[in-house]
Amino acid sequence: MNHRDRIKLISLLSLFSFVGLLGHTNNITLADEAAVAVPSEIQAGPRALSRAFRLAARKATPSVVTILSYGQPVAGAKPNQSDDSSTDEEDTNEDNENDDTDSSSSNAQDANQLTGLGSGVIVSKTGMVITNNHVIVGAKRVVVQLSDETEIEATEVYGDAASDVATLKIAIPQEEWLAGVRMVDADIANSDLIEIGDWVLAIGSPFRLDATVSAGIISAKDRTLGRIRRGRLIQTDAAINPGNSGGPLINLDGDVVAINTAIATRNGGYQGIGFAIPINQAKWIAEELAAHGKVRRAAIGIIMAELKPRIARQFKLPAGIGILAYQVIENSAAQRAGIQPLDVITEFAGERVNKPSNLQRIVERSPIGSFQEVVVLRRGEKMKLEIEIASLEDPTLTQVKDEEEKDDTVETETNEDVSGEDSEEAESEESELE
């Protein structure tokens, strides 16, 4: 064997050894993959999440109820349909599938005629239920169906169209109580603490399928819709369908973080964009309705603008340092306190504010007639002022004037202090949903 043949033989032996080693390696890899097909460390994440979903739903579902509305007007436009692309999730045709009323009938409906269906959640041991205003608006009779299918007629039914929140009261009849029927109230979370990306579950009665659970995340916060004039909304991709209105959005602890209310859609059905009212906001409104039959909102009488970079540059101010008092209503509480146009409000009632929604929330929940401290920046100088809180109906009235003139006062609608943001920003947000 010459030198060249010897080199060829060594090369072939080396190649066969490499192929054999490669085959052996592949066999080990395949064997390893078969052996670790379902390792506990890989399954731990999904299994833990599944268990969290299961436990959260199990905890919250007993407090979720179905709302049956009777005798609502049905002629004309659908009362719960939005006039823009961000439509209400309640499909009136679906909810009124048992409605045999001829289209030529009058608005007057029989109190026994089922005209609307939605969801709700029990939030107190005394029987307070929170739902959406559009679920019960105009109803002659409202019935609450508990998770065990017991039906109880609701009393003290109140709604607030501006926020789309409604509250009602239920009490278990003695015979039902003796039969073992009980109410279960939900645990309430602090909705100010939720973050984008948090897991949430929506529970309700979509298409009359009681106690249906869907999962998603918090997609965004501080959203606005045209038909909900007061307050900001949470956006979620948890499936919300006809019948979910008024039902809870819960976190993985099974605590309520929001009340489902609307979807953005092009076809009338779920398309991955739903909206819910933060529970802190909904609970405050419900308590106002239960105690007074209406929501007593406060105001100070300014038009606000958020100091986003574009606006901040326009007024030569640092971005995000506070809220720009763009205009001050004449004779308003703000003007009497000494607030001037282009002042920057940095604190109100001891809380830092840098978003109009935060300031609006603090102001509107302040007791009318109370005095609150407000900190402003004016041409670089920090100033502390004291402001007397007025009512939203007329931010120029003081408590003294209100008492003196209460017999002669005519309530007027004031829009200047409602949105808590400049109109251009509001329009741009809403157009994104179209």
C-alpha cells in the first residue's frame, strides 16, 4: 500500500467514525427528548397559570349574577348602541330574542315582557349589585338571577348615564333563606394598582350562557369612549360578548378590578378590544346612587390640558410636571381661589397629579363645599392656594350661595370641566378605535 492509498484509508475510517458518532449523538438527543417530553419544570408555568385561572373563577363566580330587565322601550333606535364604532357589547336583537312585540307597537311595554339581559356582581353583604346603566335603563321591573338560578326582584334601582354604572338592591325572601339560598359578595381589588399586561378574567352571561369565563390581559388604561362622558376605562382583550355587560373583570386573586361595559367592533361582535369601568370608579358611583339616587359630582371650573411634550413645548414648560389650567371659568371656584390661566396644578388635596384623569377623579369625589389645598406653579414660582369645591352643575356656586338660593337655583349643564383633557387629544384617542 503506497502512501496515497494509506491516506485515503485513514480518511475513510475517520469519516465512518464521525458518522457513527453523529448517529450516536442523534440517538442520545432523541432519547433525551423522549425522556423529558413533559418535564415538571416546563409544565410548571402553564399548570400554575391554569390553576390560578381555576381558583380565581371558582372564588368569584358565586357573586356574579344575571340581570333580567322587563318592560323597556324597544321602538326606535337601540338604546344601548353607540353612535360611533366603539359599540356597546349588548346586542339588542340577541338580548330580545324572546320579544314577540310587533315593530309597529308603541314604546309602552308590559312589565312582564323580557326586553334586556346582562350581568352584574354582588359587592356587599347588604345586597348591593353593580351593573351597567344601559342594562336596566327604562325597565319597569328588574330581576336578579343568582348563581344557583334563584330569581329575586330588585329594588332601589338607580343608574348614571354619564358613567354607564347602575346599582340595585336585592334581599333573599325568608322562604328562600330557609331553603338555604345565600348571597355571596365579591372581594374588591384596588383598580389603581393594575398594570398593563396583568392577567384578568371576564365573567358573565354572554348569549345567556351563565357564568361563562374568558381570559385575557389588561391591554391599556385611561381609554375614553364617546358615550361614557365621565371617567376613564380599562382596555382588555378578554372576550366580551352580548350579555357580559355589567359583569366583573377579575384578577388572578379572584378580586373584582372592573365592570365590563363595551367593545370596539366593526361587525357588532367581539374583535379583541373590550372596555371595562375601573371598580374604584364604579364602586364610588354605586355608593352615591344608593345613598342619594344620583351622583353628586364636584368641580372647580377649569379647562385642563395634559402637559405632553407637544403641549409643553408650545407653552415653554417642562413635560409631565402637572396639569395646565388652560382656561378658568369666570366666577368659578378656581378663579375665586386665585388660579389663573396657564397655571400648572401639581398637587390637589395632598395628591400629586400629572394626568387630567387623576385630577378629575380627585376633584369630582371631593365633598361639595369642602376646602382643599391646591399647589400651582406660576412662572416658575410654587404657590399654595385654598379652594372651595363647587358642584358640577354650577362650578360658580359656593356652599353658602347654594343654601341661600337653593329654592331659586336652576340647574345648568356645564361641559367645561367635564372631560379633563384638551378636545384634540380626546378626538385622536377615539379615532384610533374606528
